[in-house]
Amino acid sequence: MNDNQLLRYSRHILLDDIGIEGQQRLLDAHVVIIGAGGLGSPAALYLASGGIGHITLVDDDTVDLTNLQRQVMHTTGRIGEPKVESGRAALLAINPDIEVTALRERAGPERLLELARAATVVLDCSDNFATRHAVNRACVAAGTPLVSGAVIRFDGQLAVFDARRPAAPCYACLFPEDTGFEDVACSTMGVFAPLVGVVGAVQAAEAMKLVMAIGEPLVGRLLMLDGKYMEWTAIGVARNPACPVCASRHGESGNTVD
């Protein structure tokens, strides 16, 4: 690190659990963020300011006026621009020393697997079950930790799924693909703006902890937030030995992508 970086990250370096070695791990890391909207915005902003050396934003949407109530990475002046380009501008304005890759695309299974294999950590900041399951399959196959978040109305939830841990569940263990969960869009149901900031910031914190190998991540736990009463609830999540996504990775019956 140069003198400017030592000064920029000095408040991290002062922490015994981080220090220069931990900050260097952040600078050497590559975090892929799927979704540059409500959750992706605060997560990306904190990851950039905290010194993640390479951030890849993946989103095929453009900035709309209705986004600005909660998607804090974007501005009125960038309405109509691709979200990933708007996000790239915001992140580099905060920290011009990092690398930001903007991918305006809806990544399919093979592309997601490629991205997961290139990442230190993947953040799922998408808004639908199909994408969440596709990202999960890619991360399981690649053995890359996944930090998953979701928010609708006044409710938020997040968890960490780490296929490197034999006893860790994957997203499909918690929400099986054949269960028939229905997507609930914020365009029809609404979303409390600060709540995406809270959940997105926690996603960033979990990602940085994973990169630096400090503390204990939210593996095997689902953290839920009731935003109206500001109550956090954590429930244990066990791995399903018959999970069709992650079972074969642990030498059990099931199928996964590779």
C-alpha cells in the first residue's frame, strides 16, 4: 500500500482484527455483485469505500426515476443510463484506486459460473427467485462463498452460503426450487427505503469478513429483520443431504452444475 492508501484505510488498519494484512486482503479481493439496485447500491458503496480492490457489477437494467427512492448509487442526472455504468461512476468517485467492471447483461448459468469462479465472494442483490437459484448453483459449483440478501415492504433477510464448508447449507437447502415460492415485486408491493440500506450494508460487512477470514459469518443462519419494529430474528438452517444442488459436492446423491 502507498501512503495515500495507508491514510485512506487507517481506521481499518487500527483495528487489531484487520491491520495491514487484513486491508491488503481486501485490496487483493474480487467481489461480484449481481444486481445494482436497492441492495447492490449500499453494498457496493461500502465495499468500494472499504477497499475491495476489484468490484464487478452485473445488471441489465437502466436507472429509472422510481429507483431513486432507495437505490443510492444512482442520481437524477443519470436517469436512463445503464445501472452498472451509473454504479461504476459512483464507486470510482468514492475510491478512484479500485477497479470496477460494469457488465450490462442478464447472466445465464455458464456466465454466472465463470463469474463465480473469478470471484473471492459473490453478493446476490437480485430481486427474484430464478436469479437467486441460478447464482446459488454457480457458487456451489465454483466453491465460492455467497452472501444473499432480500427486502420487500418492511421485511429483510440475509444469509451466507459457503460451499467450502462441508456442513454448510446452500440457498436451495433453505428455499428448494420446487417449493413454488412466488416473487413479490417492490413495484407492486413497495419497499421501505432505509431497509435496503441496512441489509445491503450487512451484506458488505459479511463479504469483507469472509475476505479477511475474521469473526464468524452468517453460515447456517438466516437473519431476518422486521423494519417496522426494528427486531432482528435469527433461525438455524441445516444442510439438506438430499439437496439436488449441493449434495453431490459432498459426495451424496444429487445433481449440480459444473
